[in-house]
Amino acid sequence: MDIDIGKLTDEAKKIVEERGGTDALKEDAEELKDIVEGEGSATDKAKAAVGAIKDPGASGESTTPAKGT
């Protein structure tokens, strides 16, 4: 099975652009980092991460779970 690297690269670029471009991708990464480093159980963090991924390039609203939830 041969992998067409050019096609794979084009598809990755298309997905990044659909999600708001590289700036939105960086914002998403920061938001996920904040979730992982924040308070809460692994389950709470997973739920927050799913919510963050559903909203690409979020405007900086914290989705970090509150302590004790």
C-alpha cells in the first residue's frame, strides 16, 4: 500500500483551514493545554476537551472544569 504524501498534506491543510486556519489551531492547542493542566478528574477534563474541539478557535472562554465537579 502506497501512501500519497501530497494528498495527505493537502487534506491536512484543508482541515486546518476549515477549522479557522493556523491561528485557530494554536488557540485550540492552548485551550487543550489549559484543560489538561487544570483542576478536575480525567473524566471532567475529557468532557471539557471534547467541548473545546467542537468549537474551533474558541474566543478564549475557559472550559477548564471547576474544582470538585
